[in-house]
Amino acid sequence: MTAEVDETGLYRIDVPNFVEAKKLCRRQYTCLHVEQRREDILLPYRFLMDIHEGITAMLQEKNLVYCHQLGGVVIAFGNVRLLQDRAKVVDELPVLVVTVQVEYVIFRPTIGSTLVGVVTRIGADYFGMLVHKCINASIQLKKKKLLDLLLEVGKQVTFIVKNVYTEDGLLSIGGKLQPSHKEGNIPNKGVSQDAQKSAVDSPLKHTIASGNNNTHDDKRKLKRKKDKKDKKNNLARKKLKLDRST
């Protein structure tokens, strides 16, 4: 994982790869879990010449999206293994069905659990953070209390999960300070080294404004894309079940 803050004042998030994510699982206060699953992948015909590329592309669509079947957000995946040497065609649908075994690193926060976030923005009565450099979290505070904390962008804060929100496949966390933080300044754990570097553009990075974010248009576009894909996938799965039952 690389840089966080650039000269424009934008805070960039960098999704950890599979190796990095598995290392994070060994740390305290992560809510990360490794899970191996067997799945049917619906593969468009355009990937006929490279099945492995297609499987990777389909699995990447799950990254940072809340999945009800997994009960959390996929941070990374790896150790993908094809379990059959033939694909199944589902009636007239333009997809192939291939069965794979995949290992996920899943973020499953629960109310009352403890997490560590890095401060990305400070408002009048709240401050926002990133958990694992890719999950949004925020804590609401009175203005006076917020000033007393002497926060700064890049500072690490340990907090307790108060609420978990999911909307259009996106997960965010509402938190509260630990009891030890309520009576005084948050212990200075230092500023994240990544936050002091200039950002390097990458197609895998997503930009979050340090102030108010205009995310409604992006959410609507994501929802339309997700609804369209879910409709196609549900139809394919129904046909696959009917075919197996006969």
C-alpha cells in the first residue's frame, strides 16, 4: 500500500493486495477474516480465450462491495483454483458457468468491536477516517470536544464501532471514542508515514475529497450497474438450478 495524501489535498485510498491483506489479519483490531469458498462464476463469452483472466475480472468486481452471502466486504482474494475442466452453458444466456475455489479476506465489523482508523478529514462536528486504507468511518463529536482532541490528518485513532451502514453495496462505519479517550486528548500514535508522501496515480485507487464529498451520482451509477448485473446473474442461477433438478 502506498501514498495517502497528495498536494491537491485529496486523500487517496489504496486497496491492499491479497498478501498484504492476509498480513493485516494477524494484527489486533482488524475485524478481518480469511475464508475459503467454492463458487460458481458466470463468465461472459468474451473471456473464452482466457478463462483465468475472466475469473479474475469477475472476482475483482466484488472488491470493496458489501456481499450479503459473505456477510462483509471483500478486501482481497487469492489462491483461486479451477475445480473443473469444462464449463456449463445456461440456455440462451451469454455466459459460461465455471466452478472455482477461492480464498477471500473479508472485513466483518460488528457493533462493539474495536478498529483503528487514520484521520482523513476534520469537520465542524465530526472527523472522518479510513480503516485498512479503504473503508470509510466517522465519529460525531461536539465542536468543543473535537477541538480538545487536537486531531490532525494522518493521525491514527483507535475507536469502537457504534453503527454499520450499507447502501448500494457500499459499507461505512459510525464510531465512538474509547472511554480512555473521552477525558482527554487521543494518545499520539503519530502521523501515518504514507500520509506524508505524495500520491502515485493508480487505476486501483479511488479518490476521496478531504471536505464534503459529492458521491450521490457515483452511488446511483453503481446501483444501476449492480442492479443490472444482479438481474442477469439471478436469472442465470435460476436456470442453472432448474437444469440441475432435471
